[in-house]
Amino acid sequence: MNVVDGLYPEGVALVFGGSGGVGSAICAELASKGVNVVSTYNSNVSRATEMAEEIRASGGSIDIAKL
């Protein structure tokens, strides 16, 4: 099991503010461990979309949602 050693047993994590510097790093790390990530953003849809595309291109699973 590589979903962060059972920390996320369902394999899903919600990251608030995931398009920012620290948030995007958290999203990328979780996705690289096999976690399905849902990331929120407030106003910068272009950065959120870019971050999600980068994660998907590296094989990760992520969805974005505006708060």
C-alpha cells in the first residue's frame, strides 16, 4: 500500500489553497504517493489549472474546485 502508509485509507485528500506555493507542493507530494487529491482555489483559476495539469502529466490524480 502506497497511499501514504494508511494515513488516507480511502485514498482521497482535500487541500485548501492548493494552487499556492506550499499548497501546490502538498498536492504534488500527495498525488505522487497515490492519493486522489481535491484542491481548492479562491481566485487564480489559471494557476490552479496549471498546477493540476502538471500533476496529471506526472501521473497523479487531482481535481480542482473554486471556493
